Amino acid sequence: MTFLWPTMLWLLLAVPAAVALYLVVLRRKKRAALRYASLGLLKDALGPGQRVRRNIPPLLFLLALTLMIVAVARPAAVVTLPSHHETIILAIDVSGSMRAEDVQPNRLVAAQQAAKAFIEDQPRSVRIGIVSFAGTAAVVQAPTENRDDLIAAIDRFQLQRGTAVGSGIIMSLATLFPDAGIEIGDLAFERPASRRSRPRARPLSEPGVDDGKAPFKPVAPGSNTSAAIILLTDGQTTTGPDPLDAARMAADRGVRVFTVGIGTPEGEVMGFEGWRMRVRLDEDALKAISDVTRGEYFYAGNAPDLRKIYEGLNARFVLEKKPSEVTALFSAAAAVAAVLSALLSLLWFHRVF
């Protein structure tokens, strides 16, 4: 336990002083009683139970005094509280590979169902935004607390060409930080898809500079407790900026990216406009993104597993251990002790002390 005003703890010296004063008062009362009554009569009047009762109200009052002084010092402790992740961005892949049926009924439908379940499980105070990405990325629903709007946005998904995972991350950051000067049009450029090699992309940020727009001070990865990104994709980037560069942008802003791999490592052969290709889950790419941002990677091999993953993410976001001020708890305990002390004194001795 720590204290925001530790110097106020010097007031605790008043507690032993109060104990000493109480003992002095007891001695004076005892001497006064001996002047007017014999010792035998005094012992008969003050039996063992009566002597214990006499000390309970003052002890409770001293406890209340101690708790009040500790409360004045503003104690803080690490406690489990509802999470402060006020904004969560769901970035969902809507590229053509999400038509694959290695997750039933297909990858996209399974992702939509799991996203809806996740949204319904979140506290109403959490703002959720939705970003869809394929060859480019777009905000399909700005962060909101309206669950009906979020569900409607998910139902409007349409499959598109290309997969720009990096663009999805950048658009999510631009949504989380609308005033940070993150220009998605300048950063998330497209490149022709290639089945033989992943396209290279220029770095998205330099140390201490937000793409030349405005200087900012990078923070520790994962240190932003008010925002998070959940990235759901098969991980196969075919165009756009390098996902790791985008992940470093998120890490510089302390935003954790939780990646959810949907599909199977074996994948499925798909045909489209005369082309046939095997679409596989790129777990290595998704693990790298989560590692850079201090997030975590989850694998969803089928629809039930995907639902469990979102339920697990929900548990992470709802409860979290954080340092919090607990002054109110000490104040409440002090009030209870003081009231109980007065009530017992009135009940047993018909006076307050």
C-alpha cells in the first residue's frame, strides 16, 4: 500500500498520546472511587465482564481515530476494478480470402457472429468502433455506446479485393486519435498483390515524429489503458504498408493490438475470376504484431473456438488490477467504528464515554 500524502501519517503519533491520556483518566477515576468505597465493594461492582466492557468503546474510538488519520494520508493500493479501456476498435478483415469455409459456415460469418457476441458482452460504458479492411481500410462505425448501430455496421460487411493488414491497424489508430494528424490516405497506400513475396513498404513513423505531422513523445508499449485494438484476420497481407511498421506506430502510442487468427494453417484452395489460390492462416505475422504492441495472439480454428476467444478478451477488458485510491474505504471503516463505539457506550453505560 502507498500513500499520496504520506506526511500526514505523522498524525498517527496522536494515537499513542490518546492511549496515554486514557490510561491517566482511568487511574484518576480509580483513585476517586477508592476514596468513597471500600476495595471489596469496588471489585464486586466491577466484575471481569464489566471491566472488559468498559474498555471496548474507547478501543473502538481509537481504531476510528487511526483509520481517519490513515484516510487523510490518501492510501492507494492495487485492486481489481472494472477496466478503463474506454474505447475498443474491432478491425475485421473483409478480403476475399474470408470466403474460405475452413471455418464454418465461412470465415467472415464466423467473425461477424463472434464480434456481435463480444459487443453484447461489453459494459455499456465501453465505446466500441469498427474498422473493416481489405485492399484499403475504412471506418464503418465510429466509436459509440449504441450497440444497435454496431450490430448494423457488422451486418453491412461486403467482401473486397486485397488484404492490407497494416492499413487496418493505421485506420484503427486514426480512429482512436483523431487529432494526432495520422493521415490514412498518405500512409495506407496500395501496391499490386503478389503471390510470391510480400510487398515492402516505407516506414510509417520515425522516433519522436508522428509521420512529420506533429511531434510527440513515444510511450512504453502497452501503457495506454484507455484504448485497445482487436485485429481479426487470416493474416495474409497482399498490399498496403508493412503490418509491423503499423504495429510499431501502435506501440509508440502504448496501444495494445490483440490479434485473432481466423482460418487454418492448411487453408483452402479458392477460385476467383479465373484464378485459383490457397489461402492460409499466417500465424507468424499475427504473433509478431501482438508481440510488438505487448498484446496477445489467439487462434480460432473454428467458430466455437472463436466465440471462446472473444469471451476471453471480454474478461481481460472488464476486470483489471490497477493502483487506485482507497480513501473512501478507510473513511467508511472509521465511521462504522466511531458509531459502534458510541452505541455500545450508550447501551452499556448510558453515556458517550
